Amino acid sequence: MTTRMKIIKFLATFLLSLGIIALSIWAAMRANEQKCSDISIDIHYSEKIQLLSKSDILDILKNHNAEWEGKTIKEINLSVIHKILAEEIYIKSVDKVHFSGTRLRIEVTLHDILLVISPSSGQKFLLDVNGLYLPYSPNAENDVILATGLIPDSFQKKEVITSDNCELFQLFTMASLLKADSFFDALFNRLYINEKQEIILYPSLGNVPVQFGTTHDAVNKLKTLKYMYEEVIPYVNEDRFAQLDVRFKNRIIATKTKS
């Protein structure tokens, strides 16, 4: 190939590249002039609890004047929308805020709630699976363990609970163990902590409470309790028991009801 041919080929390639870039810029500018046609919101949450709905998120944006209806793509500030949603208390992460064609697409993940806490005084609040404090929401009432009893309301001001928060940390630890086992997750729906900082478990079905004690040696206590529910209770009348007690190592005490 001659030098002249090489130059011609280089110029042709260069001009073609410039044309493609110019066309891309023109297409992007033209797209930015188009109006937002719709909004799509994808919400990821645990199978049990949805703290926010699509309409809730739309209301949050409208309350912050983040409008999209009738606006062109270039008039919609995606970073502002991301910031607004990232500051919403029930949203764990803002995964996507972008345009797909002329459709505004938003994708968020909500906090996974572990416990509804009802202190002996003060207002209810929530703990997520990481021990993060969240304000109470009635959307978390169904299929979530309720913790009651002698729980100081001062813990409501903690952002993330630690072992320093003795009663609350015990409840969090207990609920985490129950949630990790599908058998117990389905069985118990209420925890009570008494003046000795001992936990009582209440089943969602039946009337037999379980004196659990502290969370010390909790894994072995749960193994003993599971054996009782799987190997003993199916063959007897559960109503004959007033309570079960697993506070003592490697044994379970079943207190009979008064005849």
C-alpha cells in the first residue's frame, strides 16, 4: 500500500470517527430535550415486611419538589433524587437512579426488620437485622417478633445497639437466633424480658410459654427445645403443660397444668 493510500485511509477513518462522535452528541442532546415519559420504581425488601410502597416513594420525591411529570430529561437532576432517597430512614440503599430511554428508573433496597420493640414506657421502635434503630412503622407489625417487658426507653436514642445495652442486646441476639432457624421463626412471635433480664418466649400458636433465661448457651437451649417440640409434644396433649423451662443446662422442665 502506497503512502498516499495510507493517508487517505487514515483520513477516512478519522472523519468517520468524528461523524460518529458528532452523531452521538447530537442524539444525546436530542434525547435530553425529550420529556420524561414515565417512572419505574423497583423496591427490594424481605419477604415479610415492606416498609415503603411505590406510592410512598413517589410522595417522598414530590414532598422534596423532585418533580418529573412534564419535565425534560435534562431538567431532572438524578443526583438530587439519589440524595433525597438516600436520606430516607427506611431505605437501606439506593441502587439505581437512571434513565432507560425516556423512562426514569429507580431501584432501592429497604431495611430488613427483625424486631418491634415496645418498651415499658415510651414509644415503640424497630430494630433491623443489623441492630440499627429505626422509628416505628405500622407496616412492620405483621410477621415480626414483638419484644415487650422491662425495656428502658432510653435505648430508643441509640443508633446501633451494642452489648452495653444489656436488655435490648439480649432481645436482639435472641430474635436473631430465632430468625436464623425457620422452625423457630415460624413458632415464636413474642419475646418478654423480665426484671431478672431473663427472656420468656411466646409461641404464635398455643398457650405454652418458654422460660428461656438469658442468651448464655442459647444455641444448646434451642437444640433442647427443638427436641421437645419435634419428639415429645406431637405425641402428647400440649394443653397439659403450663410452661416449658430450658434455663438449666442440657435439660428441659415441663410444668403441668393444674388439674
